[in-house]
Amino acid sequence: MDFLLISPPVGNVGQAVSSLPALTAFLRARGWDAHQWDLSIDSFHHFHSRSYLARCRRIVGDHGADDRLMAAADRAVGEIDAAKASLRQQGAAGRRDTWRWAFDVLRDAGVLLTAASRGRHQHDFRHFDIPGAVRGFDSLGAALEDGEANPFIGFFMEHALPRLRRRAAVAIGISITYYSQLIPAFTLARLLRLQLPGTHLILGGGYLTATASDVERIPSALLPADAIVLHDGEDALDAWLNVVVRGRGALGDVPNVCLPQNGTFRRVSPRPHHTDLATVSVPMLTMQGLDLERYLVPKYAIGLPLSRGCHWGRCAYCNISNQTLARYRRRQTEQAVADMRATMAETGSNWFDLPVDSYHPRDLWELGRAILAADLSVEWAAEVLFDAGFTDPVVADLARSGCRCLRFGLESADPVTLKAMRKPTRPEVASRVLGSCRQHGIHTGVMVIAGFPTETQVGLGRTFDFLVDHRDRIDFVGIHPYSLVPGSPMARDPGAFGIYLRPHTAVMTTSLPFTNTNPVGMQNEDLPRVIEAMKAGLRDHYPELGELWTAAIGGWMTFPACCASGG
Ligand code: SF4
């Protein structure tokens, strides 16, 4: 085997990260004996097995757990298998009571896992963290070696290393998409270097791109990788494999990589290289290492990466421009339809939850009409802007082509705040688009940012009123506190937004500490209270707010809940 690409714990229990089958297929098309392994879902089932949870229950019992904790432990041990099975059953998303119970059991399991570590880590089906680990690279290094706090040392030694030794890949890649994967991924990298010292090792993924400025400060002693890929991985991996496996070319010519130098990592070229989406291959979803039956969904939603970047790319708080240099690219429509047809034939699923930053309405309309012309029976969802291009005829065609859900970044319904955010959304356009979606049967998700530095209580009140006024045409609401994201225009020029950066007290995180000097703006420390009050006020109109729809990374059951059959 030339190359094995691994998605480490703790990822999404509803879907494999889309880069895994996409990159594997790309490398195979380039002639590499490439394979994939979603180690994340295997880890989930290991830690959320009845036997593992029973062991945790004994530990908390031995340490004098109170009645409440023991009750949660008993529920987790006794009901975990049934809860996991229920989320996989056909029609699961339509049975809200069952669904709520299953999430409660998963939460109980998380409480038990965390309690059994006696607070040394926080671990549930979507999170993993070791408190204080990312205060600095020293503390991160300590966490990676602490067998008491870091359960992945034992898990990898027992369950991953033997298999990796047998598979004998010449090179291994580890892709990090979420913060929750950071400590497990670095732990695995260190174990691989110790246990399989001859194996070439490369790390990459969207999370590392989002924390790019810290990546160049990672001590190479902490992360003993041969290279780190930022931005698009396809051509970078192909070129890197040519150097390390076939001895062709030079590391200095590999695009998008950082290489170890003088104790840290140095970018080979400051200019990102973008993959031409016309050259990528149809993702491979059924080969060994990816078992679609293991995910907690009634039917697998295929994550076809049909576009990258954002066609707007200018919002002040967003780091998408950092990740893609604002270059919006999409797969040509004929190729997209062919990809859908091929993956449907391969998997038997006709669900597509498109992992895109923001699909242009013109392009989405073209895709919808092509799906209709090809007579494909699909159900799909995507993330989009409230763009005036979503006219009623466009929305009608999208609905006819199988669009079940559009997720919109409203962020605010206050024109002053929207302008400060450099967000092109207009509340009246948003209102009209939401109305069209409701009329044509497309479910809608609306995301809001609370606490933008110049936002006043009055401005946030306008957003609250908008959500209440449109409760008949909004299905899901997500409220996120504002955070200053590395690589965003605001992080590059904080003074222009009335904020200044405070000394960084953490590494490898996507939120920078700042002080807000805007006299009318809300203070960041007040946000949890403000958001809780906002949610409390909205619950009368959105009873499931903050529960089912946001219960997982990406709210993974949201899409099944929108589909005709609910699975
Ligand atoms: S917030 Fe959304 S619309 Fe704005 S630049 Fe980022 S991806 Fe594009």
C-alpha cells in the first residue's frame, strides 16, 4: 500500500468527512495504491460500547458517585445499544420522542466517559478535550503523553497500531477537520513515529488551514510529521507521494506544504495552490475503511464536495477567504450530475448533503435543472447566502429537483450590523427567499451571530424580532456567539472594528482573545448570558431550539428530518 489516509477521532458520527473518500479517489486516479480509514467512527463505537461504558460505570461507582451520576451511568450502559440502533432505523428522524431519548442516552454516555476520567478529559460523541491542553505547546505536549488524561494513547496502541502495522503503508496521512480531532490526531502522529518509524507521515485538513499561523509555530519535536498540508490537498499529496515514495521531484516544489525546519514548520510557498475541480474524481464511498452502515443515520447522506470557497468571500468575521483566498470554484454541472449518479449506484443512497461554503444561486439553479433533465431521484441540501438570485422560479426548480433544505447565514437582521459585518444580506430579501422556500416545500436553517463588536442590544433585538416574525418559514435556528477568527479581515485589522487583540493565551484554536472598545457594543464576556436570554425568548416560537437541531457537529440529523421519508 502506498498511502493510507486517516480521519482521527472525534469526528462526526453521522457522516465521514468528505475529504476522505474524495482524496482517496483522486490519488487512486493518479495511480497510487491509496486507501482510507475513518478511525473516528471506529473510536466512537469503541468508547460508546456497552462494555466500555460498563467499565466506566464501575470506576465512578468505586469513587462514590452520587445518585444522579449513577442513574446516568445506568441509563448509558443499559440503553446505549438501543439508542444507537434507533438512530439508524428507517424513519428515525420523524420519531421525535425516540430521537430525543437517543440523544439523551448519548449525552449520558458522555457524562459517564468524562466522569470516569475524573475530570482529566471531556469526552462525548462529538467532543474531546483535555482541560488546559492548548494553553501552549508545552501543555499540549504534556497532554499528548498523559496516559491518564488521554484515552487515545491506549485506544490507538490496542486498536489502531496493530492494524496499521499489518497494512504496512509506505506513507500515512492524518486529516483534521474539527478541534475535537486535534489531540487525538497529534497523539496518533507521535505513536506512529515511535512505532512505525519508517513510515512517511503527513498531516492536513481544514482545521489546520484555519489555524495556519499557529501551524508554523508547532515544534517539530511535538508533532514529528514529515510535512503538513494547508489548503487543498489533492495536488499536494500527489506531488509529496511522488517525492517520498517514488523519489521523483523535490520537496521544495510540493504545493501547499509546510516542512520541518529549525525546530518548527515552514511554508514552502506562501501562495496557495488551488485544485481544479474538473480534475477531481468521484469520491469512493464503499471501499475498506469506510463502512456507511456504522454511522448513526437512517440513510447515509453523501457529502459531495461540488464547490469550494465562497462567491462573496468578504464578510469581515469569516476566515473562508483565508482558507481559499476567496476563490470560489465549482464542479461543472455535467460532472456534478455524473458524480451523483455514480455515488448513488455505488452506495444505494440518494441523499446528498453538499459540504459547500456557499453555492451561488445561478450555479445551484443550473445544477437543479440538470438533475431534473437527468431524471435523477435525489434529495439534497446545501449552504447558501440570502442572495436576491434565489427568485421564486429558481426556488421552485430547486424544490422540484429534490432540494429539501437550504441553510442560510443570516447573521443579523439589523442593517447597521450587517453593513459593519460586510455581509450582503438584506432582511427584506431574506424574508422573501424564506417565503419562497416555505411555499415550495424547502426546509430552511438560519444561522445568527450574536455579539458582533459593534452590535447593540437594539440591533440584536431586531434579529430576535426577525426570527419571531418568520417562525412560520424558518425550521431551524442556530445562534453562535461572535468570535474573532484567525485569518479573518477583523483579525488582520482589528483597529478598524474598534477592537484590539489581547495576548494569545492558547494555541491551535480558532478564537482569538480581544477587547471591544466600541462604546455601544456588547462585551464578549456578556455573550453567554445574552444568548441564553435570546434562546429562552425564542423557545416559545422554536421549541426545539438548541436541542435536536444543534445536537451534533453540523446538526447531522437535520437533513434526514427534512427528507420526504425521514430515512
Ligand atoms: S460568512 Fe459565508 S458568505 Fe460570508 S464570506 Fe464567509 S462563507 Fe462567504
